[in-house]
Amino acid sequence: ETGVTQTPRHLVMGMTNKKSLKCEQHLGHNAMYWYKQSAKKPLELMFVYSLEERVENNSVPSRFSPECPNSSHLFLHLHTLQPEDSALYLCASSPTSGRHNEQFFGPGTRLTVL
Amino acid sequence: QQPVQSPQAVILREGEDAVINCSSSKALYSVHWYRQKHGEAPVFLMILLKGGEQKGHEKISASFNEKKQQSSLYLTASQLSYSGTYFCGTEWGNDYKLSFGAGTTVTVRA
């Protein structure tokens, strides 16, 4: 595997379910990100991890819970979601979380909340 | 604060040129450009830094007007492979995070 991978690619869940999204980067980067991409809206940054520490939590509801067990893996735990949470969730990584870093994106998980 | 991109969409024939603009009300440190094809991950194209340094793509060029806090992406002699949605991301303030525009959808037809 190369680059940034995400699983699953598609997920349908009910509002009472609990599920997790997984992201893995094979680039040796120290920073990882979760973004939400909704139709016709800008990419919304959700969380940033640098060297496994959360450095940004962009006013995201507590029903989204990130976890970064090591610099290569990032999870997004989901529980009691709302239909408006349906979107494409993108993971990205960069060499550091500092300025001027190119971000490498995964293909995303298409989430549908019923 | 998100930058504003224009136009929202553009349709081109192969070989035609287009310009995509990205404007911010904030003083910017850099502007990043990404392209996302349908069903795929966004891919980095280039970064333009305050002070004029530029890194990135060989066939697509861009400019950064620091006075106007505006960047323009130039698609010259467009190819079918240029189709996709182009996003600009801006760095400003003391945070290192990117704020992205809503995207410009480019369709290149034969």
C-alpha cells in the first residue's frame, strides 16, 4: 500500500449505530487530519493530530471522536449521528503540521446516515 | 475564514485557456491549489508562498498577488485530463491550518 488509505470506502449507518472510520498513511508523516466534504461546500477541517497529539479541534460535535494511536493511523469514531452528518470524510497527512506543508489526501469514506 | 473562488464552474474545449481565482479577506502566508477528480482524493498541484516562491506542477501555473490577497490558477491549452474540481486553500493568521474554498468545477470537452 502506498500513500493514504481509508476504510471503509462507503458506510451506511442508522442514527443509533456506532461505527469507526480508519485512515492509514504510508508516507512517514507526522501530521494527520480529518476533513468533512459536503456537496457544494468548502472542505471543513475537523481535527488535526501532530505527533499523535491533537492540536486542533475545530468545534466539532462530540458525536465525532478522533483517535490517533500512532503517527501512521487515525480513526474517527462515530456515534448517534444525524442525517446532516452524511458527507465524504477525507483523511490527509503532511510531513509536519507547520506552514507550507503539502497535504496528501486519502480517497475518503462516503458516509450516509439514515 | 474561507476564501472565495470564482467562477463556480467552467466548461472548456480542449486547447482553450481558463483562469480560476481565489480571494481572501485575510493577510495570507500562502495559497495551495488542489484538484479532485470525481470519486478520487484531492491531489496537490502547487503552493505559492508570500514573497513569491512557488512550488508545484509543471504544466499548470499560478500567481499570488499579496497586495490583493488573491491567487489565480491558469489552465493553459487545456487537456481532457484537466477536468475536475479545483480547490484553493489559504494559510493565514497564527494557525497552520488550511481554509479551503468551495471549489471550481472544470469540464474539458473534446
